[in-house]
Amino acid sequence: MKSDPDTTSRRRFVRRGIALGSGLLAAPGLAGTANETAAATATPPNETLKTIHSLRSIHGDFSEKQVRDEDLQTILEATVRAANASNMQSYSIVVVREAARIQRLTGYRGSRLLVYCVDFNRIIDTAKHLGYDFYADNLGTFITAHTNTILAAQTAVIAARSLGIDSLLTNGIHRGDIARVWEILDLPPKSCFPMIALILGYPKSEPAFRRGRLSGPGVIHDGKYRHLTADELDAAVRQHDDKSQHLGLVEDWDRHRHKHYFDWFFKDWDKEATRPAAKEGQIFTLMKKSGFIDPQGA
């Protein structure tokens, strides 16, 4: 989700090769045995699965073609059908149509933006209207609402793709001064937190390949959780090094003489995560300000 000027060429690589690694961790539709591989590469048996297997992210390469209002309405009607706890729909979706505001909020440009927020204000206001109190002031409540919100966002992604509309789910709203999101969207200061942004649009050109996915040990656990063995971790490193599988964020990770993809990932891309946080971050501070974390107990 981060933008790196040194790696913008990653979106323009040749289509993936056929040769794949050991099968421990899989690219899209990859598995360890010949039967599993054949089944995974077969055409999905229905239109719903075809849509899911066709999902891809367009990282800022949207064209000027606009999403039609009727298609946007169809997506919005679908997104609220996502599963949610107690049918509270503890979220709000803010629709943004102006390209300049979309870029200011996310760092990207696109046709439409849906900002998904954990939000209890409608529920709190309804309770007050009927003479009740309602509190959304703990992490358990927040996590439940966060789940509701993300399920709704992913449902919108699937609905959009079924209409031939591509998307990008981005945490760009959490970069820089996060407080700008409240200001730009006039969000309530309490019991509301912007979780994720969904940009909708059409790609300038078709992506050269579909990004790989893991689907074996280390991701899928049968019966109970199991850490990978040293040999399995070595195999996982090899699979990420195999550029034909497109498992990595970028394809040119070896340009700076890294031996493995994960050398680039840990040293260059996400090096902040290789050491403990030195101080309270913006998100934690704003969660306290929004009332989801008790400042006394934090």
C-alpha cells in the first residue's frame, strides 16, 4: 500500500511464467500435488467464483473513464448486504466524487472513492432519541465494528468487479496527518474512525499479471495452528524469490543486490516494523480521541 518512486516499474512486468516452485506456499491457484494444481488452474465453476478469482488491485493507474452513477448505486446496495454483528451496521460510508479530494485523502486518483468508517453515531443518536444510553467505548466494540466495516468494503470490491469496475483498497487515509480525514469529510469527533478507503475506476491498461497469493501451510492451518519448520521457511523464501509466481510486492527487489525478496522487504520496504515502536502512534492517539480507548486504562 505504500508508494515507492524507485519501484513504479513494478506494474509493468511480463506475464508470469509457467514454472512454479515447490508448492509449499501457493500463487493464485497453486498447490503442491499435480491433482491440486490441475484443480486450481481449472475454470471456476460459477460466475461468483470467476469474479472472486479475477480480483486485482489497480495501484493508481486508473484512467479518466468515470464510474456511472447507476453502477455506483448498485455497488452501494451490495456493500450493505455484508454480514455484520447484531445487524447493527456499525459503519458509515462516505462517497467522494471529486478527483482532487480523492487524491488529498488517499494519495491516488480515481473515479470514485468510498471511505469506510467504524461509526456508532447513528446507533448512539437513535438510543438518545428513544431515551436510552449507548456506549461504544472499548476495544471489543471497536474490533467488532472494524470487522463489520471491512466485510462491507470487500463486498463492494466484489460487486464492483462483477460490473467490470476495478478498485484499490488503500490505507492511504492513514498516512501523513490523519486528522485531515476528519476535517475533509466532516466526520464526528467521537465514536467514528476512518478504517479504509476504496477507490473505484477503470485501469489505463490491463495489468501484465495477476498478483500471487499464498494458500498452503503457514496460511491455511488444518485443525490447529502450526508454525512452519526451518525447511518450510526456506521453501517459502525460495517461492518469494521466484518472480514467475509474483508473490512479492515488487519484481525488481534484486536491483539493489539483495539476495532474497525478503531482504528487500525487511531492509528497505518495511524496516520500521523490524524494531519496536518508540512512541504512541497517530492511530492509537486518534482512537483514544474518538473514545474507543479509555485514556485512563490505556
